[in-house]
Amino acid sequence: MSTILNQQATQASTSIPTTAETAIAETPVLYSGEQSPVYVGGSFRLTPGTAATTVTVRVRLGTGTSGTAIYTSPAMNVVATDPISVAIDMLDTSQAINTPNGTAYTVTVQQASATGNGSITDSYFRVEQQ
């Protein structure tokens, strides 16, 4: 049986500046005494910026864009300014959540070749102990 550790949903828009990797969701620091994988999943609606050709999604340990990437999606082909729905599902087997300091999780998005900002809307993410 899984335990939901954190979940969040928003309809607010998040701007994705040209080609900068941008955090679109962050959890607080989470702790767990369980020695089992942690599921990170969710979905969001992306409108790529002008001239964007691909988008990459990452899940990182910690907050912001500098933490260790524990998931990197394949580059997804996009059509600039044409909205798409994106889903992610991954298991973190690093056990970082079981350390004395715990860990936060951050979902990031990065556009390639974009000359204009993209945007994220209607996002939902959750973190579960499996």
C-alpha cells in the first residue's frame, strides 16, 4: 500500500523562459523511515515558446535546478506555440528520502531552440512512498 507524501495542483501559469531549465513544481523536504522506492508522477499542459523544437522534463533531488537529476525524459518534439499535455511517472530508488536530512523533489522543464517564453498551466504532481 502506498502513502501519499505530498501532492499539489495548480491552474496558475508558470513562465518557461526561452531555453533556461525552470522549476515548475517543488515539494517541501520529505522524510520517510520506509526502505522502499518513491513514486513521483503528474501531468501538466505546456505551450512551447516561439521557435521551440523540443522539451525535456527532469525530476531532481532538492530544490531548484541544481540538484541531482534522478529522471530525464527523452527530448520531446514540439511545435512552437502549439499546446500539448505532458505526463511523467518515475520511481526514485536512491533512498535519499530515508537519510536523516530527507530530500525535496523538483520537476523542471527546459525548451530547446526557443526564442520566446513557453508556459505551463493545469499542473498536478504527487509523491508517494511505495
